[in-house]
Amino acid sequence: MSGLIRPVKYRDGFSGDSLFERIAKDIEARGLSIQSGALPDKLTSSLWHHQSHMEKSDFKTAGIGRAQNYLRDDNIRGDEICWITGESLAGRQWLKWAAQLQQYLNRRLYLGLFSFESHFSHYAPGTFYRKHRDTFRGETNRILSMVVYLNREWSIGDGGELILYRCEDDTQGISVQPSWGTIVVFLSKEFPHEVLPSKRDRYSVSGWYRLKTGDSTGLGDAYLAPI
């Protein structure tokens, strides 16, 4: 059967389809899914080990906007990033897992997701990212945003929470601790969000599923929302 979605099994016994279905149901119901500690531990460990052993020169200071509108401003965004191209084993494992989720969501929700772009993120102590959206002005090619966290034993006092806002008037938001293996997936256009100042080194992987458009080159940065 061409429409059959085969279960994805991991060596630690984790069923990919069980997780993928929970994400799909959440996206369908409210446009947002938060899965605490759900990324397969082997994959989380592989990503953390690779990122923690990367050279400082592998990262670049993140900015906002792109092309002629690209700028860097530590008062808006202070993280550093490294795009994932699949050259490393951890990168290939991550992109394979993300592709499996993409396939599942396309079959389950008919989203038409075409491509995926992703980077490692590091927030040094004291850095943050002001409230913004993950879609470019006048464009709709980023459909789903995803972030997974690579931080062991994260406590409330460590800061660095992701705050997701349901709408422009939402002043409280939904707070997510950047704890080990936690996955957050949300509709890129619908949820303004920010990263609060971190009090310790904070590691994650961020990614975006995109539609096929005339400008699907990838490797872009989010713009600061006019809010």
C-alpha cells in the first residue's frame, strides 16, 4: 500500500510513530506541540556531543532578516549558530529523523512540507532573543518551526525559557524550559516567541519546514516581528 506509514523504531525501543502522532494531533488541534524529553536519547546525546565539541570558529553570531535587510544587533538577538549540512554523523542522524517527521506530517495532515533547514544554537550566559516570528515579511514559505533542547539538569533558576505567545495580545505566553530532549513544534506564522536571558550555556537545535517556492534556498534567519 503506497499510503502506508511504517513505524520508525529506535534501538532504545522508542517508537517514532507514537511521538509523530502526538505531534500531529497537537498541530491539528492547536497549532503547537510540546513534547518533554521525547527526542530519542541516542539522537539527543549524539547532537549534544557533536555541538559541545565544535570549534568556536564553527559558529557565527546570529542576525535577523536576510539579504539587504540582514543585520546583527545584540540588543535583539545574542545567540550564535552553525547551520547543519549533513557533513557530520550527528547532522545526518538529525536530518534523517526530521525527514521522517516531515513525511509523517505530510501524510497525516497534508501540509505539503517540501524542505527543511536547521542549525545548532548556543546562548552564552546573559544572551537572549527578543520577541519575533519565524516567517519573513511578505513570505509564507516557512510553515512549521521546530526546536529541540540539549541541556541536562536544567532548572527554573537557569533562565533561558522559550516563551510562545498565542496572539499579539497575549502577555503571559506559554513557558518552555530548554530541558534535555524536549521537542517544540509550532506553526511558524501563528506564534510570536522569545528566548529569555540564559544564566548558563544553553544548547539547542532549531529548524524550519518549508513549502516549495521560487526562493527555497534555505539558510535564512528570522526577522523581528513588528510587535
